[in-house]
Amino acid sequence: MPIQRDIIVIPKSVRRNRMEQNLDVFGFTLTDEEMSRIAAMDTGASLFFDHRDPAMVSRLNSRRET
């Protein structure tokens, strides 16, 4: 759970019930084993694109909203 790892999370939702659920993060905690299992899922690579790739960063920064 990001809160347990001191990671800031900014959830996105437009539905009131989901917003309320997103705010209710203090009603449970994960065990050390659960936290380890989740951490093991991190491959260190993006499934979409590499945010550290200079060419991709340049491409993203050059996009203009219309």
C-alpha cells in the first residue's frame, strides 16, 4: 500500500462513491508478506513507455493541447 511506503498517491475518479473509497485508506493495513509480494511485481519497466527516455520526454513535451 503506497501510504505504508510513504508514497504520495493521486487517485483519479469522477464518481462520488469511488472518490469516497479512494479516501478511505486508513481502515486497513497490509502485512509485511503482502507488501513484499506487491513489491516483487515491480519489474522496473513501464508497460507503456519509458519516462526516462530522452526522445519520449521530448515528444511528450512538444505536444500541444487543442
